[in-house]
Amino acid sequence: MTQQTIQAKYVRESRTIKESMVLPPDTNHHGTMFGGEVMAYIDDVATIAATKHARHPVVTASTDSVDFLHPIKAGYAVRLESFVTWTHKTSMEIFVRIVSEDLLTGEKIVCATSFLTFVALDEAGKPISVPPIVPETPEEIALHESAPRRASARRERRSESKVFAAEFGIVN
């Protein structure tokens, strides 16, 4: 099946929100949320958005970056919002925004952002075509228009990773 025969979907159809209270077991010795815990939340919410879009199983192909901008404190709420920003043949770029909220004052701040790439799989575990994406809001359009630049950087980084794996991959 080619991408042209698949009905396009709106970004809003993949939008996924996860909100949680940051409890002491989720935090480090600074009283802020473990970065690894944030990364697990990011992968979880991005997986849901990608699956909603593809309506097939998906796998994480890459995480471009997780840019931690502000710490997330114990006792705060953490909200992750994800959505598909761009699609290629079998892959989807997902944007995740992480916001913390001081529940006592209502103050909110963007604490991190991330871009991930997922690939949709068929029943045999092989990549399968995904629907094109239709952005509507100014935010969605801006992210969609800038996605090819990120995809190019991703391909370059993947090539470099293959070189590193070949040169430095196995240690005896």
C-alpha cells in the first residue's frame, strides 16, 4: 500500500496528554524528578501518539534529544503532551512538551522538549506505510515545516552512529 492511498489524518487525532504528580520516589537527591523517569514518560506518551496515528504497533527508532530546561520538583504536577508533527513513508516524528505545575500557585513552566521518531510495523514486524499528517494550528504548521531539517540531521547522526558502532562497538 502506498502513502497516496492512505487517508491523511489531522495532528489533533494523535494528540496525547499524560499528567502525574511527582512523588518522592520519582526524585533524585536534589528533590527533582529523575531525568530517566522523565525520559520514560516521554517514550510512553510518544508511543501512544504514534500508535493513534498509525493504528499499528510502533517502535522507537530514535530520540533526537531531550532538552531539560528547568527541574521538576517533588509535589508538582508534570504534564506531557505529544503529537505527530511529520510523517515519511513508514516513520513518524513526534513532538513532546513537558510542563511542570506548582499545584499551590498554579505557576506552569515548560521544563523539557523532545523529538522522537517511530516506525509503524505490520503483523510480521516489517515497516508499514503510515498516513500523511495534516497540521492545522500555527504551532503544528511550524513544527511540520521545520521537520525536514530535523529529519536530515537525524539521517546524518544515524550515519555517524553506525561509524561509531563499527569503530568502538565491541570491547573485549
